[in-house]
Amino acid sequence: IGSCTDITERRQVEAILRTHSEALVRSNADLEQFAYSVSHDMRQPLRTIAGHLHLLELGLAEQLDEDNKESLAFALDGAKRMDAMIVSLLDYSRIGRKTEPKIYMEPRESLNEALQFLEVEIEEKRADIVVQGDWPVLSASRDELTRLLQNLIANAIKYHDSEDVPHVTVVSTEHAGLWTVRIADNGIGIEPKQIDKLFQFFSRLQSRARFDGNGMGLALCRRIVEHHGGRIWAESEGEGKGSTFVFEIPLAQNETPD
Ligand code: ADP
């Protein structure tokens, strides 16, 4: 007695899947190369523009009237801002490629490092930072986690009315194979319908006159969390009600270090 199964269709589907996944790998590599070239190669001409604008500013200081001086200053500021945006894109394209590989580590150490980097801001604003919960050991890229925590805590300190004293809580929990961190502040809050926009490239809700920044911090955070197989989101009841940024990363996904 024998049995015979026709697997022609399965083989065809497998071949199609293989072709698609090869195409996907190629297109990802192309995109990475594109992001790298755009950000790397465009900086050089931009630096030339900024450098010469600066020379013009110095050379023409005596001859220019106030309006023309202002125009030159705007042009120089624009070139500098564009350079900062390009540097952020370069940083973005480096996540997972040029960052530290994943190793077993204690994210609590990344938090300590992030708080050290933020020492000046914390002192200036007399911010009160409370750290709570259980901090697990997991496989992660150390510099990426430091960056993630630093960006989120920096925002929690920054987005306040000037007279406010920032109160920030950082709570870590481990449950059902997920590591979750909630960073809550008592700051200016976010209109709920604006929340989805925050994680996009160069997305900002406030003017640069009120809060400095280029809107890439949260896009970078999302990229880091996704590189660790997790997700990130924000919660707020509205303006003036504070905000909470939450990310969760599966522990199991990271059992095999890079
Ligand atoms: P940046 O701070 O450089 O503008 P981000 O990507 O870090 O860029 O943040 C994007 C926008 O999200 C900010 O411009 C701000 O409008 C909003 N935002 C981020 N964090 C907070 C927070 N803790 N409270 C209120 N708004 C925030």
C-alpha cells in the first residue's frame, strides 16, 4: 500500500515566497544604501554653502543693511538646520547596522548612563526623576537602549511650561515574556488626535520658538524599539494633562544575541 501526494502547488508557492523574500532583502539593502548616501554625501555641499555664507557674513558686515544681514542670517540658520536634519537621518539609518550588537545586558545600566548624559538638563530644570520596578536582564544593543531612554526622558523633562518643575517616573515591569517601560511626565500633554503623528520623521507639534528640536527623536525611538522586536506608543488625556510614553520589548525574541 502506498500513498502519493502531489506537492507541485506547495513547491510553486515556496518558490514564489523565496523570490519575494529575496526581492525584499535586496530592496531593504537598497533603501539602507540610499539613506546612507543621501545623508552622508549631501552633507559636504551643504557644509560648503554654510561655510561660504558665514564668510559672506563676516566679509560684508560693514556694507550690509539690517534687512540684508537678516536674510543672510536666515540662510545660514537654514543651512545649519538642514545639516542637523541630515545628521538625524544618518543616525536613523545606522540603527541596527552601525550600533553595538545585541548582548545580554542589564537595561538598568543603560538607564543610569542616560541619566548621566542628561545631568545638566535635570539640574537646570530641577527635575525630579523617580525610577521604579523590576529591571530584567535581556539581549539588547546597549547604546541603542541608552539612546531610547535618553530621548524619552529628555522629552519628559523638556515639554513643560517654563515655570513648571518636571516630575518624571520611569517604571519597568516584566510580565508574560514582555519587558515594558512607562515614562510618565506632568508636562504640557498631547492632544489625543495628534498622537499618531509623533513617531513620523520630522514631526513636531510645537514651534521651534517655543521648544527647540527637529522632530526626529521619536522616529529614532520607534526604530530602536522595532529593531528589538517591540512597539512604542504614547498616551495623554490632552493639553496640560501630562504624557506617558510606553515601549514594550519581548524578552524571548532577544534570547539569541547578534
Ligand atoms: P523633538 O523633541 O526634536 O521635536 P521628538 O521626535 O522627540 O522631536 O518629538 C516630536 C514631538 O512630539 C515634539 O516636537 C513634541 O511636540 C511631542 N512630544 C514629544 N515628547 C513629548 C512629551 N513628553 N510631552 C509632550 N509632547 C511631546
